[in-house]
Amino acid sequence: MSRVFVAEDKSLHRRVVVKVLNPSVAATFSVARFQREIMMVAKLNHPNIVPVLSAGEVDGLPYFIMPYIEGESLRGRIVRGPLSPRETVGILKDVMRALAYAHSMGIVHRDMKPDNILLSGSAAVVTDFGVAKAVSAARNKGVLKDGQGQSITGIGISLGTPQYMAPEQAAADPNADHRVDIYAMGIVAYEMLVGSPPFHGRSPQALLAAQLTELPPHLASRRYDIPVTLADMVMQCLEKDPADRPRNATDLVRLLDAPDVLSGPIAATPDARARRRRRWVSSAITTVLAVAAFAGIVTWSLWPATAAAPVAQVVTDARPAVRVAAAVSIGAESAAPAAAMSAAIETALVREGVRVMTGAAAADSSSLTIETTLQRVGTRARAQVRMTGADPSVPVWADQLDFQLSDSFAAQDTLAARVVRAVRAARTR
């Protein structure tokens, strides 16, 4: 919504940033109201907030001036690959301190994203505080236009960025409060640790729908060296209901200062999670069988002709199963990436609603089998996946993906999506 210039403040011989709103945006709202909102933000005085130095108007175009920050945006850092848990916690602490202070002053950012977090030296600072709110408050009743004169669809678009929008923000809830920033920082933290946000690669409309209705995969299913406390904290920030999120940024600062956020138990490995899942399934089936048996005895004494059928329905899943074989790694250093690739495929299939089975014992009851092989040379890797049917010697589908190890999370998502499409196609033939 603005053009950004680096300029020189000649009176103080320093560089500053001048942000000038685009004419198509400025034409739709009250310049005086916008300036009043910006000057409220100028009251913020915190070491982790980039201050507003001044604001004004030239030829009907509002502008505001901020200090020039040496360094890079968090976006630039994420592009180079996921951050370590320690790096992530350090940045989150600085940002949450900034949010705690601003929220205590009654100011909500409404557009928290990696582009608005700047890394300078060892500190993270937040920029553009209150700009989205100022634009919203200053809008006239006219329709907001983009640079090509087209209407910007969706009231929420003018209040933030769909990729980081809280559900209540996406729904344009007038009662949305400071917890929209907490949700957005949950998305940012997820992206720092994984390398991409939860709903990456979707259209703005699909993103808004996902923010409203879809639960993102748990961090522990995307990366296995994250402490449980940190992973659970991020996922709590992503709760759809604001009441289920942390109450405020101050609580999050205290949680981030706790020792176990970095030194506590690590999120379970794929094998450990699979064992836990099998134990849970076994226990659940035992419980269901016990309940079904008891119900069957009671039912048999009352309605002998219909007693057996419900029991069979409880314990039988008629859907064809897909077996995901343990990934094969070529070379010891490929074992962990191979296991991660296999786990990503399994997760994607489960989310698609496919009945997934693992282990050799599943082979006899599976209509399709997915086999993955991964090899690496230096920083490059190649994943090969094939799908077989009744005859394991005859592939019904195969694919290959070459990638850099720094892009392994994106590669997992890409290959898993291809497998899902292939399974879907095979089952509809």
C-alpha cells in the first residue's frame, strides 16, 4: 500500500526511511484521520519497536518517517533456511516484549509477519506498528482500490496479510483484539522453525478459508529436534478460538524465559511417534471391543436377531488401506532425511482421509504400497518414490525429486502432495 524510500535527514546527517502511501489508497480515506492514528503510534517508545519520527502530507499523499535500520528482515533470514530453536526463541522474546508493551498502550499491530520484523545485530525490532489500523480507521465508505483500479476483495485484506491472519481477523470480526498478533506470531514462529508457513502456496481466498477452518500439522510432525514446550507453545498460539490462545504477550515472554523451552524433552522422532500411535490404536481397539462385547451381550438378550451386525460395524474399516513402507536411505547420512520424507508422506495421506498402515505386516491387507528411497551427495539430495499394487514388482506410479538439503521441508511437502494425487488417481480407476 505504500512506496518506501531511503532518504537523508540533512539536519541530523542520518539515513531515514520515508513511506508514502500510494495515490490509489490515499484517495479512499481521510488523510487527517490517518495522520492522527499514526501520531498515536509515534508515542510508542521501546527498544524493540522502530519508532515513527514524523508524519506529514505532500500533494494529498500521507507519509511518515522512520529510522533506517541496518541489517535484514526476518523474511530474508528465513529464505536462507529454517532457524534453530535457539535463534527462534531469541527473536520471539524480542518481538513478544515489543507486543507486550504496545498492547499495554492499547495499540495492536494487526500485520505481524517476517517482513515487519527486522534483525539488527543481536536484536529483533518490529516496524510498521499500527499502520494497518491507521489505514482501516481512515477509510471512507468508498471501496479500496489497488494500483490497477481493481477492488480489493475482502474487508480483511486491508487489515493484514492473509498468510498471517487470525480467524477472527479473516472474518472481519469488529471485536478482534490483541490476540490477532499472538496468532500471527504463531504463524511466524512456525515458519521460522519449518521454513514455510502452515498453509503455504495457496491463493488468498484459500488462505482465508484455511485460517478459519483448518488445523495446521503439529510442529512435531514437520521437525523432530524441537523441544516439546516450544512446539506446544507455538501450536497454542495457532488455536482458532482466541480464548484458547495464550492470554497475552507477557505470558509468552515468561514462557520463553523458562529453561525447558530450549533444554526440555525433544519432540518425538518418527519411529517413537509411530510406536505411540500403534499402542494408542491397540488400546483403543481393545476398549472398543470390550464395549462392543458388553453391548452385544445386552443386545443379544433383548434382540437376538440383530445383535451381531453392530459389533462388526464398530471394528471394521472397509476403506482400502495404503501401506507406507519404511524409507530406504542410501548412505548413513541419508537416514534422517529419508525418515522425515516418509513421515511427511504418511502425514499427508492421513490428512487426505486415507487409511494408512505401516510395517511389513500391513502388506497383505494393503491395496497400494508407497516406497521411498533417498540418497544425498554433499548438500544435494534425490528422493525417489514409487507406488505398487497387487504385484509389488510392477510399479503403477513413480516420481523423482532433486533438491538442496536446505530446502528439505519444501521438498517433503512437494513430494507428499504428488503421492496424495497419485493415490487419489489410483483409487478412482
